[in-house]
Amino acid sequence: MVRRLRLMAGLFLLFFVTWHLANHMAGLIGQEALAAANQLFKAVWSNVVGLSLLASICLIHLLLGFWALYRRRDLRRMRPQEALQLALGLTIPPLLVLHVLGTIYAAKAYGLNTSYNYILLLYFVFDPWSGIRQAIVLLVAWTHGSLGLWFWLRLKPGFQRWRDLLLGVLLLYPLLALAGILAAGNQIQLLAQDPQWLQARIAEINPPGEAAVDAIYDLERALLIGFAAALVLVLLARWLRHHLRDRSGQVTITYPGGKAVQVPAGTTILEASQLNGIAHASVCGGRGRCSTCRVRVLQGAAALPEASAEERRVLRNVNAPPDVRLACQSKPSGPIEVEPLLAPGVGPQEAARRPAPRPGEERVVAILFADIRGFTSISEAMLPYDVVFLLNRYFRAIALALEGAGGHVDKFIGDGVMAIFGLDRQPEESCRQALRAAQAMAAAVADINRALGDDLTQPLRIGIGIHVGGAVVGEMGYGRARALTAIGDTVNIASRLEQLTKEQAAVLVISREVAKLAGTDLPDARVSTTNIRGRKEPLEILALSDLERLDLPAEKPLPA
């Protein structure tokens, strides 16, 4: 709840800053546009409701930031980007307080007219240092908010698709705002050379007297001292909490390989790993959002408190079994043995991947195998670098086709690939997804042939085999080699069907069951039977050489 409240407050303040910077951009159009943008902005935020809301959320965000600083176990092991965000956040109040007092407070207390003429004259004519400081705080606040937005969005599905665009916007937006202010500032400097114009503008501004200015600076010093005192109190409270925790007793946490560490009671499993130099995945930095720090509790589950509602929600998203917990949220009160489930170097894409079945769960899935025909003869005529380039381009195109159709790329095997359909769908839809993927894969290979036709001794050709049936699906392997996969006869049969594409001179060979569940007759397919090792009855198969006319029912959306 605290993390969510902090996130919502941060998003609100980022929205406010975004709007404020949009005002500055109006300076690229001219003084009138700048004044009009400022009037709209003040109409929303200068009234009692707007100011009260803004002040309350600023205070909430600051207090929750202090709370997060207090709760953090070890500041020395923070990731660089988190340390940067924290440092930027702590510099915003000291840099911003005089601007707030000199605009909002001075307007309410002394009747100062805080128009853009006042701001521009102050920053470009009377006190350029204030303008430099305000440009600095603009960049600091925007960077702080952008980092928070980035850390939050990178865990969302589809983030990789929009990452570059978002990065461009985050970099360009403050530069446009600064450009608008500079353009308006240059205009105001020219106008200020006219003494009569300058005196008229000063009269409009209604500047406060010298005593009022001194009072504003005195209030700034008092607020800075209060902020510094609050920060020192937070750091002292952290030290006291750690000192008392160290005296509250030790608990033992055992990791794979028999490595055991002792930490004070009340330390999370993730903190225990970080304090003792044990590599442990944590994309979100221990905020309980990404699930990458999750561990399987092998012994001592009774020593853990019940999972919170937020932790249960995150674990549900990955279909975690009862013996799996988030390391960043789990504080053992007694001896415990755990096994981290993800490799330490996983990235945001691992955190955002589709939910996976529980280990050892049997499901009806569609399995797809694909392989490049005659790749050995193609690669023999190419340099090693070119072989790697071609394969990587092929793998990327194929993976996008598979994932775009709803499949899970299980593994690449040489120049082949295996994919699973049906992790979150019924068998009928998983078969349709697999056939759509086959169609998209054939189109992707055709695109590669068109793009690289002059560099290939012969066009790339693929063979695809699809079968549907029961399989054991789950995360299997060890350490970095652990991944979601499927095993069973269905997998073996799909692999055999892919090999039959050579004998059938076909692009795609599927079992009759796939066509039946997919709800398509495939009238252009060649029907035959084949004997599969381990099966008593021959398997009826359908072979297709042209996938462009593959007609499939429309995809059904997942239930809400």
C-alpha cells in the first residue's frame, strides 16, 4: 500500500512538472502564447483547491521518500540508477524552496504578480544566477521523475516495444522547455533595454518591499534547516533501528550448495543475499513489483509471516505454487532454506513475461518445431561472421512471429526453434495460434530472402511441424540454464512432424488433431498417415506447401 501510494504521488507530481514544462515550451511561439499558457496553468493551480492538493501530495511524496530511506537496509549496495534517483530527489527541496517562496508564497502574502514577465525579468535581467539554479532544478526534477517512471514502466508488458520512443521523449521534453524559456528570455532582454517599458513592467509586478524580501529569505533558511534536520533524524533512526535489530537475535538462511548466512531477525531474504555478496535477481530493486527475486522455500516455511495481499497478487501473476515467496518481502524469524528461482542477471523482460504453469503441471498444449532446410550447405559458402548475422536476423524474425501469435519461445536448437502454445489458452485457440505463427514465420522468411537475396547462395526454406496433446510443462534445469519448457510424447511427435516436411516437400506438417481443434479443414493440404515410434496406431497428418491461403477463425480474447 505504501509503495503504491508513493508511486501514485510520484506520477501526479510528474504530471504537474510535465504541464509546467509545457508552459515553458510556449516561449518558442512567443510572449503572447507564453502568457496564455501561464494564465491557464494558474487558473488550475493557483486557487485554494489546486494549491492544497499540490502541497498535500508534495508533502506525502516527501514523507514516503523519507520512509523508504528509513526502511532500506543497506545504502552502500544500492544500484547506481537507484542511488542517482535518491540523490536527485533529496536535492529537489533545497533547490526549489526559494522558487516556491518567491512565487506562490510571495503572491499570496505580498500581492506579487507572478506573471512570466516577472519570472523572465528575474532570471534574465535582475538575477541570472536564479535562472541558472532554476534550470538546474528543472533538469533535476525531470530526471528524478523520469527515472521513477522508467523503473515502473519497464516491468510492464510491451515496454521493450516503446522503450526507444519513451527514451526520446524523456530526453527531448526538458530541452524543448529550456529552449522556450531561452527564446522568451532573449526577447525580454531586448525589451528591458527600454527604460519606460521596464518601469511599466516593474509596476505591474508589484514587487514586495525590502523587509518582505528579507522575510522570504529568512523563511527559506528556516525551511532548509528543517529539511536538513528531518534528513538527519531519518538517518539516525535508521542507525538506531539497525542497532536494535542486530541485538534482537540472528537467523540462519541456507542457499543452494549448502552456503549458510546469519543475519539479524527482521532482515528480508533479499537483503540477506545482498549483505553477504550472494547474487540474487531483483529487477525492481526490492519493491515487490517484478517477482524476479522469488525463491522456493525448501525448509522452514513456518518461520515466514503470511504473505501480504500485494505479495500474493504478484505471485499470482506468475502462477507461483504455495512454496514460492518473494525474497524482498519475506522476513524469516527462524532458520530457513531457500532456492532462488531466477538467474541473477535477468532483465525486465523476464519480470514481464507471461504467467507460467506450476512446475510439473500437465497441460494440453500445441508444440511447434521449425528448422531451416539445407542450412549446412548455405553456411559453408559464408564467413563465420555472416553466418552469425544471418542466424540472429532469422531468430529475431521467427521469435517475433511466434510471440506475436501468442506463443512461448522454448529454445533455439542449432538453426531450429521450439515453441509452446496454450500456456494461457484453451487447446482450440492454442492450435489456431500455432497455425497463425507458422503463417507469420513463412512470411518472415520470405522477407529475409527479399532483403538478403543478393547475399545468399540459395533462398532460406523452413519446415514446420505442429502437434497438440498432453505434456508436462514447467521451469526445468538449474541456475542460468533453468527455463520454462515442455516434455512428453507431444513434443517428440511435433519434432517428428517437422522432420517429415523434408519427405513431404512441404512447409508445414500438422497432425489431424491440430486441424480439428483449430476448426479448419485445410482443403489444400495433402493427407496421409505416418507411423510414430511408441504409437500403436498410425498418425494422420496434413502437409501444406503454401501458407498464404491458410484460413483460420478469428482469435478470441482472454476473459476479463
